[in-house]
Amino acid sequence: MKQYRSFFTAALLGLTVLIISGCAAPALYSIDVKHDAARFAPPAYVKAEGKALEAVVAVAEFNDRRKIDDKKIIGRVVEKNGVNILVFPRLVLPAKTVADGVRDYLKKAAYQVADKRLQWDLQEGNIPKGGAKILVGGSIDEMEIVCRRGFPANIYTSGIKLNIVFADVQSGHIVYTRQVEASASREHFSFSEERMGRELSALLGEAIRNVFEDKAVAEKIKELTTK
């Protein structure tokens, strides 16, 4: 009888260890973040027309100025036990992701966009020369998603703050600067890395749309591409 109890106790302990191991939180989460240009139809006043259709617009990789040591971190998951797990981009770093989002939107608005991402530190004296009429660059001041896991719902909170800078390549001058912020907080019963990626991607799309659908920005782009 004692031997049976010892075997049962050992089996129960082993099963408990397996359950705990299977439920252990991962060391990190990774998500895909991208601007889905297909989701947005730029309004007529944003779209290129006439001479603007022939002008080339260049986009620079954004400067990541978030106040964190590791620029690859884009969020965290607060597990039910209070443990914080960091979130990283799966494929593309934030500086490239934002630049690609800007490129996608401009293409959707019928502008000719240079294939290569440029490097620009936003200093007027360092504007890269080339065949483009406009250079669009900027900085990422905030970009984060936080998921607080709970029962019955998980809370996803995301925020983005961008500084967009427009330069006249031919004259070598910065001609316009636009700051934009976007935030969102949603509850979902499900939790997944894919959902975190969708939440932050949607917010990035909203921020980029808010920049270019500002009529002052749209008019400045048309002015520079048609002169």
C-alpha cells in the first residue's frame, strides 16, 4: 500500500511539473507591424495630379528617438501573475516600418516614390541630394503596445507619436514639419501575438493617414511637386 502511495505521489508531482512547464510564459513575444495601404483610400485632395504625377518623392528611414535603451523593444505583455514580457518586432525594426508605411501611403496617393530608403538625421545641412523633389523623413518619439492579460478579457493599449519632416531637395531646405499622435485601448477575449500586431499596425495606419490628410500637408506636397 505504501509503495502504491509513493508511486501515486511521484506521478502526481510529475504531472504538476508538466502542467506548470506547459503554462510557463515565453521569454519574449514577437509581432509583425506594418501599414496596410489597402485599408485606406486617400481623399481626392491628397492624390497626385497633373505635374505632380511626374515628380519623385523620396522617403528616409525614420530616426528612433524613443527614450529606451533597446530600440528593438516595441511593447510588453503583463501576464496574469504580474510578470512583464517584452515584445519585439518579428521582421522589421520600427524605423524602417514607419518609413515603409509612409511610402505605401504616398504610392496609394499616386505619387512616384523612390525605391531606396535614404538615411537622414533631419538636419537641414545634411539633406541627401538626388533626383527627388521632396524628401520625407522624421522621428519616432513614441511607439508601444501593452497588453494586460486578464479574465475574462485582455486589454490592449497602444500609442504612437511621430514627427514628420518635409524637405525641398532642390533648394536644400526643410519646408514643413508635422507632429501627430494616436492612441487606442481595446478589450478582447482572445490573446495572441497576431492580435497585438494587428492593433499596433492599425494605429500606425491611423497616424500616417492623419499626417497626409491634413490639408496643409497635402497642399505643401502638391506645391513642391508641381513647381
